[in-house]
Amino acid sequence: MAEKLVRFIKARLDEEADLAGRCDGDGCGEWSAHGHTVDFCQVDLSGFHSTIALHVALHDPARVLREIDSKRRILARHARDPWPSHDLRDLASPYADHPDFPAWA
């Protein structure tokens, strides 16, 4: 069971890394919020509530890729843990709404 969950988590991390890489554009991986506007380095998008703007900016591609790298290191350390592995289940839990999420996880 652990092997299937590891494959599931790796696939989700790969998807997120691919998407973050495509959002980076011309190497502009740091986004910032200014009141109701999010600066994506190429264009400013306005009309956000300031809290939402901060949340969006927090998920800039560079930060997302750093987070994915850290999750991959954690996954590598625990990939062979005996089942049930609480760390693997914790890494998988954000994807509970994914259609491929294993029901037994």
C-alpha cells in the first residue's frame, strides 16, 4: 500500500511542479501583493481583496517549487516506511479531493 501511495504523491508533486514551472514565465518567480493588487512581474492584477492578494502572492512559482522539493525529500526519507506511515498519509492528505486519491489512505 505504501508504494501505491508514494506513486500517487509523486504524481501530484510532478503536476504541481510542472504547473509552477509554466507560471514562472520569463524567470519571474516572485509575486508580491500591494493592497488589492498582485504583481506577477509581467502584469498587475487588481480587484482582489487584500487578504486574497496576499494569499495569491504567497503561492508564487519559486516558493511552490521550494515546497515541492522539501516534500520530495520527506517522501524519499519515508518511502519505505512500514504501513501505515503517518508521514506518507500526511503528505497525501492535501490531495484527498483528487479523483485518484486511494480510499484506503
